[in-house]
Amino acid sequence: MDKPTSPANLPKLTDEQLLRLVYSQWDLQQALSALTFLLEECDFEERYSAVQLRRFRCYESSIIISFARPFEVSRGKTVLGLKAIGIQLSQPERQLRDRIMDLRRKAVAHSDEDAMHFKGEILQPFDDIGTKVPLFRFQETLHLAQDDLRPLETLLRKLTYAIGSALFRLAQVSPERLEVNKVPAS
């Protein structure tokens, strides 16, 4: 794990960057919790019903969306700057992050036609009256492979540790910046 910079070397964070840092910590903790639930409940050797697979897809969707949030520009605001928290991602970590970001953009947070996977067919259960019933079957498998999950867990822990360390260092030099009570706008 990268060694965080000392308080003296802490980059100057704007209020917007600090807010993104705090929210990124929460987003990444959400992703880590969803990943923990998936790892605890899903046995990749078992066969599951479509409903059970959807439960795992819910966990996976939460992982992907929560993980990606800090790295996406939202409403013209800043993204999580890794330099600001004193870390660099390895090539495999960057590839995993980029893959998750791509999944978020194309398959999870948006319905990209190129990423859709389903089969439609027409059933005629009553031959004598000609009634036709459409039936659609959707891909119910996970987007992330089992081999992705432990490296993702390690990356999430690395990022949350780095953010926590950066916030700790900031608390040593500017504690007043962290004494806040942010409430939603009405």
C-alpha cells in the first residue's frame, strides 16, 4: 500500500474537492459493503434461480455504481483526485477501475443497446384461438467475474484507507474544515 504524504505535503484542497473526498469515502464504503454481501452469499459453483441471481445482480449494481461515483463528473463538479490522496493505481488496478467504469456507463446505470442481452419469443399457448404471448428472457449472470472480486476488494480498501489518511492529515492541520453538518438542499 502506498505511504500517504505527511500533513506538510498534503495538497491544498478546495471546498469542492474536500466535499468530493468525504462523499467518495462514503461511496467506496457502500461499494465495499455490497461486495462483502455478494462474497458472503454467492457461491460461484452453485446454480441459482433467476430471482436469486437478480439479488446478486442488485449487489453487483450497487458495487459498480458506488465504486464509479467518485470517478465520474457529476453536475460539473470535480472527481476524486488520486494525487490529492497520495496514491497511484497499478496497471491492473487501473484496468479494473476502467472496466467497472465501462460497465457503469454501458450496462448498469444506463441501458446501452450494444450491451443489452436478451432473447424474445412468441408463445401460442392456445392454438385454437390464435392468442400470442410475448416472452423475454434476460441474461441473469453477473458482469464481474469471480476473479475480479478479491482484487476489487483490495482496491476498495486501498482507496478508503488513502481517503481516511488524507482526512486524518487534514484534521491535524485544518480541523475547522472538517467540523461540518451538511444537510440536503430543500
